[in-house]
Amino acid sequence: MNEFEIIEHYFKPKLLDNQYGLKLGIGDDAAVISISGNEELVVSVDTLIEGVHFLKDASPEDIANKSLLVNLSDMAAMGATPRWITLSLTLPKNNSDWLKKFSKQFNSLLADYSLTLIGGDLTKGPLSITIQAHGVVPKGKSLRRSGAKLGDFIYVTGDLGAAAYALRYLKNSDENFKPTNEELQRLNKPEPRIQTGLELRDIATSCIDISDGLFIDLSHILNCSKVGADVQLSDIPYSKTLQKLNKDLAIDLALAGGDDYELCFTIPSNISNVDLEKMITKTKVSKIGRINELSSKLNLINEDEKPYKLKSIGYKHF
């Protein structure tokens, strides 16, 4: 099959679904979407490269999972409801078995999250996947990185470090502890906290998803909000295997390992833990620190109340 036949066979919806204001989808030069007057469009894009974002021997199903779900994590961080997806797929060769497995899992996820694939591109070259996610949020309700205020509490969802340790183990099986199946899933199939993002719309003063590591991503909030923060290392929700590791390695993986795709957010100090747990219905949340007035400075505080310095601060491409 040529590229047009591949798109038609593997990716074009059998029936054009006009829900959510989609007027024109796959099959033309561009998609057409109608947005209601009381909503704003939220758009994000991510590229995943073989050998950088996933291992060379990663299955097509795992690649489909990660490429789509990390984009939905961006939607969650904005408090947006994801609606539409575009897919740009670059393949080294026309491999029908790979395409069958990738598209089956990709289309299954679209159904799970009530998404519609509305366009994209298919080219020959080194394996990479670029996905653009489109979502909607009520006017003025999107979550930002720039709203953290002095005295706000800092929270994260879920546990941290599972994906980073799973990747470390897969690259070096001499590690003392085998990651749990759940931790391997965190690497291969992260769970975007979409429901939590929606519930945080009227609560959080700032929010970001943790993709490059808690330290560097929380630092983005501090830079955008022009505030500082104190984080208690003993309050970090370390994943199960990290709790077995030596302390410095566990801290490094949890704060700088990346690939968590949990949410880090701030809320006003007048909202208690008890109240917050009633508002957040499906996800564990942990209070890890507080916003201070030291502009853009992130202080890590050890169990003995002394400052702690990370060996690395998080993933950077360059």
C-alpha cells in the first residue's frame, strides 16, 4: 500500500463522527471544527523519537500508548477535555504487521478516551510519532503555570519515580530490584490525570504535568509565577521499588528521572487536605511543600531540615 492507502486502511474512521463540532475530518487538506462561544480551544503537540523517548525494541502497542497518552497528560495539566487528535507518523519502511498492531492499539485508545483522529501525515524516515491534541475548556478556566501565590501548598498526584526506575532496569538488568508490573506500565502506558485536571479547574492556582522530572517541572511553575518553594523530601510519594533503594538514588529518580506524567499543582492554604481529598475523586494526592517568596528558587529540605542538592535536575534534550 502507498501512504494514502495506509491512512485509509489503518487510520481513517469508518464513519465521520460529527460530535463535538467536528465538521470535516480526514480526507481533505485540513480539518474543520466548530467551537462553541463559551469554550476555548487548548492545543498541545509532542514528538516521540526512537532511541530518545522509547527504546529501539519497544513494541508498536507500547509506542502507540505512550505517544498518545503523554499528549493527553498535557491536556490534563491545562484542565482541558481532550477531543481531537492529529497524527504525523514517520516510518523507516512499510511494515504491515507493525502498522496493524500500532493502529489497533491507537484506535482502541481513541475509543477509550472518546477522541476523534481528524488528520495528520505519513512519511518515510527514522521512526518518530508526532501527535497534536486539541481540547476544550470553559472560557477563563484553563490551568496555567503562572498563578502560584505565596503560602500556597504544593501537591503531586500518584507516586513518582516508577517510570524512571523501570527504564533504568530495562537498560541495566543488573539492578538489585525488578520493577513491578505496575511500574513497568507507568513507563509504557502512563495514565493521564484528565479527571483530576477537570476537578482542579476551580481549585488550583497553577498546574503542570511532570514529564522531565519534578524538580525541573516545578521550577517552571516557580519561574512563571515569580515565586520560590520549599519541598520536603520526606513527603515525596516514592514508588514501591524506590522505597527499597538507597536514599540518594531514590531521590534522584523521583525528582529528576522524568516520565511520570503525574500532575504537580498548587492550591491556596485555606483548602485543607481533607477538603482536597473530597474534591479529587479518583487519584491519590500528596502535599510535598509550600510556595515562598524567594523568586524562582526551589529549596529541597532533608529529613534533618538541612538543604539537599540533587546530582541532576531533570531531562534536557540539549
